[in-house]
Amino acid sequence: MNEAIILAGGFGTRLRSVVSDLPKPMAPVAGKPFLEYLLTRLAKQHYTHVVLSTGYLHETIEQHFGSCFEGIELSYAVEDTPLGTGGAIVNALQHCKADDVSVLNGDTLFNIDLMHLRQFRSHHNTPLAIVLRQVDDARRYGTVQTDANGRIVAFCEKKETLCSGLINGGIYQISRSLLSSYPVGTPFSFERDVMQQIYNEIPVFAYIDNAYFIDIGIPEDYLRAQKELPLL
């Protein structure tokens, strides 16, 4: 089964100046919610079940998409209180059936081949593969360093000076065993409390791709998405 979780519970604080009354993944892009572009790409890559991890104004998402989109069965994992990215994934995994799950951020689109990502995680026998992208300006994100074999060896904080580097592209392939020890309903950060804690003990590998990437988290990139996404 091809199964995915989309983290769609963000408040969209930095987008309030242009989108004030919607969850960030529902921000309209060329007449369609941004989330629709993500789901369309999952449908084209033969995903059959997607769990939408929602919170803020979750009813808006449920009313728009319902229980099915382009042949994908949709489930909803609603947060009563914010759980952070890690807690949200654990909550969403309760609705998943597969042992191997793709996780996507609901405010970024990274147009990679997810079948290759699943094969990559399996080939490296790792419970976590992180998709990275090279960018010329990494100030918004911080960077990730790898060794010659692609194993992640460091996570670097954001810098105020202009720098290039590999950034976290907001897509992960995980084995559900990775989070089996975390209780449901406990808030924590997947990035800080899992990724940045385990990479020295467990081999975590980087899947590096330079496919089209956009993060609509700030107004200027949200406006850029209006022109670029319909052309994909």
C-alpha cells in the first residue's frame, strides 16, 4: 500500500497578511487550495490512502475534500491541542495501515519521485530517509551535512549571512517503528526531538533531489506559487 501523511495543521502566521481566515495548506493558489496540488501529485504516484493531520480550522479542509480525492481514500487526524510535528505524525500513524509511510509538509511542494524515495529507504535499511535540496540561499532553513555515502552527519542552524547548502525539503520516508515508543497525544518536534537526536546512533540517509521546490510559508513565495504551480 502506498500511504502518506500530510502535516496540514499549521496556523500560517507569516501568511496572515495575504491569507487571514484559512489553514495555511488551504491558501488559494491560482484558484485551488495549495493542498490540492499536493494530493494531485500523490494520486499521480498511485497513493491510495492519505492521512491529513489537521488542527486549526480543520473543518475547512474536511468540508472541501471529504473522504476521497482523485481515488485516494482520505482520513483525518485532528489535533485538539497543538502537538508539534512529531506528535502530529504519531497521531496520524494511528490511522495508517502500512509499516512504511511517506510524510509531507502541507505548506511545501517538492516534485520528487516518491517511489524512488521508498526504494531508497528500503535499500539503505534505515527507519528514516530525509529529502534534501540544494539551494543558493539557505537563510530561512538552516542546512544539513552528509558524508560521502549520503549519511547525515550534522544539522546546522540558520545563518543570517547569505549561504548555499542542502536544506530539509519537508518530505520523509519513515518506518512506523521509528516512533513506536512515543505516546499518542504527547507534543514534540519531529525535527528537533527525533531527527537531530538519532542521527548519531542510527544511520539516517539523505535523498538529495533538485526537482521543483516551493515553500509558501512567506508572502513572496506564496505569490510566486500563483504563477509557477499551474505550469507544473
